[in-house]
Amino acid sequence: MDFRHFFDSKKISFIAIFAVLTTFSVAKATTYAAPDTAAATGYEAHADEEFEPTKVIMEHISDAHDWHLWGHTSIPLPVILYTDKGFEFFLSSAFHHGEHDHPGKHYTYRLVDKKKIKVVNAAGAVDEEASKNVWDFSITKNVASMFLSVIVLLLIFTSVARAYKRREGKAPKGLQSFLEPIILFVRDDIARPNIGHGYARFMPLLLTIFFFIWVNNLLGLIPIFPGAANVTGNIAVTFVLALIVLIVVNVNGNKYYWKHILMPDVPWWLYPIMIPVELVGVISKPFALMIRLFANITAGHIIILSLISLIFVFKSLAIAPVSLAFVLFMNVLELLVAALQAFIFTLLTALFIGMAVEEHH
């Protein structure tokens, strides 16, 4: 009997997607809330201890020196410190989840609030003066997740590039057929309309921004390893992306762009007002990019974790079906937001570049 029509049906595809999203929702509830409640109490179970949703949520949206897997199990990450006496290298497991200090070659170190590494003096107190001389270049969870996303992107696009070479002149197939419409969308609906002539030299930048943000947004929605990192919800990451846009826009700005900023077409006596306003606009456009991406992604994580926390705040399984239903809905919505934020950031980048390179006739 031929069952192909059964497995190819849209209904089965919908059920499969629904099952995956439901699994992710349940995984979020078990992975996010329960372990960190224990972690926050020093891995001790206290029946009468009050659950602190704010503490749990902030732990999950912030960076960390290890990558949590399940329960009390996590992957230790490299700690790289530069001090006034030289470099220090060790694994974050040396801190035992922040419960122990680590005697290094030059200083004794302590992990404070699971984020900051401080120097400890002989009396066992944090030495703030010595800590100022410590520069932390550690591979944190967000950095590791960025490396992972770069590896994923390299594997995907090198595979697609090889497919184009092998199948030159033929119709796209497999992964190639999935990515080609997206690449054409970035070219035809983002780059060409906003940049115009000469758009091609900015395509590598626009494609890199789009897929980097999209892939990291999707990885952040996975509640278990290799996901759960809040990369694009980290203000430092969005700052660097916005800084790149700022540099590209102003380096490529033509004489008309700079004339509009430094010598706008207004009466000369308005220059003391207009020039500062235009200069502020140079900074405010990438600043808006930075805040928009950071705020939207962080807000999505906070809402999902808040809905999960309701189960533990009310201490009742009766609230679980309602909470998980809303988490499932938010997961589906966040899939849309993941692509939408990548699109908006890329679109506005192209728009700002287009304003800087536009020729006036």
C-alpha cells in the first residue's frame, strides 16, 4: 500500500510543526524555570522558599560563563583574563557555579553574580582596585553561540556555493532552492529599491547582516543546547552591528550627503541649529537600529519566561495548560519576529546607505 499521500499531506506537516513547538514550550518550562530556581538557592530544595521570577528571568537573558544543559549540568567555557601581571587561562568549571574561588597564577578570582570575575585578596574579600586591572576576554555563552552561528552560516553557504558550481545553469535544488528566494528577496526588495545603482557592492554586507541576525534569533528560541543564548538581545552585539552600519554609511557618503549635513539648504542664520541637528541624526539612526533589535528580542524572551514563571508563582499545575498554551502562541509569534527583525534591520541599513550614496541630478 502506498502511504506517500498520507505523509505528504498538509495536515501531517501542521501536526509535526505543532508537536515540535509544543515540545519546545514544555522544554522551556522544565529547562528554564526549575533548574535556575535550584541554582539560585545554592542547589538546595526549600519547600517554603519563595520563587523569584525576576531573578530567574534575568539570569536567562543575561550572558554567562558556562552553557547550561539540564539540571545542574553545564558545559564549562574558557576564561581568558588579562591582568597587569600577564594572561590567565582556565575553565569556568574552576568556580564550581560561583561557589568557590579560583587561585590563579597571579591572583585569586571569584565569579560574582555568575557574570563578573573579581580579584579576591588574602582576607577573602573582593579587591576592587586589583579588579580594575583585570580585562575579561572570556568565551562566554553569547560568544560561543555567535561562533556556532558563524559555523552554521559557513557550512550552509559553502554548501550552496558548491551546489551552484556543480549545477551551473540548472534549476536550484535542496538547500539551494530554499535560500535562493531569500537572497533574491534581499536583492530585489531591499537593496535595489533603497540603494539603487551600485547596490551590488553592498549585497555581501546586507546578506551577512540579515542571515546573522536571523540565525541567532532562531537559535535563541531553542530552549536547550545548542540554543537558549540571547545573542541579539545583548546590547553589546547590537551596538557592534549598529557601529558597522554607521561606519559603512559615512565612509561611503558622497559629497551631496555631507553637504546636506554640513551645509544644508536653509538660510545661513539657521546653520547653528540645523548642523547640530543633522550631526545628531548621523548618530541617532544607527542608535535606533541598536535599541530596536535589542529591545524586541529581549522583550520576547522576557514574555515567554514570565508566562512559564506563572506555574511556579501560583504553585499549581492547574495553571500549567494555560501557561503552556500562551508560551506556544508566543513561540510561534517569535518565529515571525525572528525573521521580521532581521528584515527591518537590513531594510533600514539599505535605506541609510541609499541616502548616503544617492546622486542628485
